[in-house]
Amino acid sequence: MKELRLRLDHLLNETGRFIKLASDEEMEYKPSSLKWSKREILGHLIDSAVNNLQRFTEIQFQPKPFKIKTYDQKALVKANNYQHSDTTSLLTLWLALNERIGDLMELQTETTLTYTIELNDGTIKDLRFLMTDYVDHLEHHAGQLVSK
């Protein structure tokens, strides 16, 4: 998990630096009415962090396999009105949530990393998969945030 934590920290540092330097116009720009702006992508990453922090925590004490609850990504972005939110506040929240997630990653043992989870399609995976998938997802969207 140490390598995954390092990867997470690198993504947070690089993406955070870009967001701090980005203009409001750049963060608000929507390529189309069906696409998210960079600010909305950041909001989506907040929602992802909130949901995964809860998953990573609850799997520690819930019956196994731990059933993953889905969430409506588009509805959350809209309900939270990220497009019209303050970028600095969003960035602060995103970084804090991910710092906690990183700390949780480091707390895991070889035993806890094998705790089983059940995905919505019935597939059985483990906590190591879920944590790695979280960082992969963040990396994908970080690429969208730092692109010109």
C-alpha cells in the first residue's frame, strides 16, 4: 500500500498545483452541455472520495463480502452545484478527504487487504482491488483536470 499511497500523493500534489494556478474561466468552461467542466470534475472526485472513504472504513467491520453501494454521479454533481462553487474550497475539501484515504491505505494489513467485496454485478474482489481502482479512477480524472 505504500506504493499506492505514494501514487495518490503524487496525483494530489500535481493536480492540486494545477488547480491552484487555473483561472475561474478555465475551471468553469464546459466543452458541451453534456460534459462536465473541470470544476464539476473536481466535484465528482469529491463525491468519489466521500463514497470510497466510507467504503474503505465500513469494510473493516461489516459482514463479508462487503456489498458496494452505488451512487448517482451525475445527480450528485448537479445537487452539489459544483459548477457554481468556490474552486479553492472544493480543492481544500478534496485534498483533506484524500489525505484521510491515504492514511487509511497505510493502516491496512495483508489480512484486511484481502477482505472481500461484492460489486454490483456480483463479482467478488478484495479491498486491495477497491483501493487500487480508486487511485486509477482519480488518475483518469486528474488527467482531464490538468489537460489544456
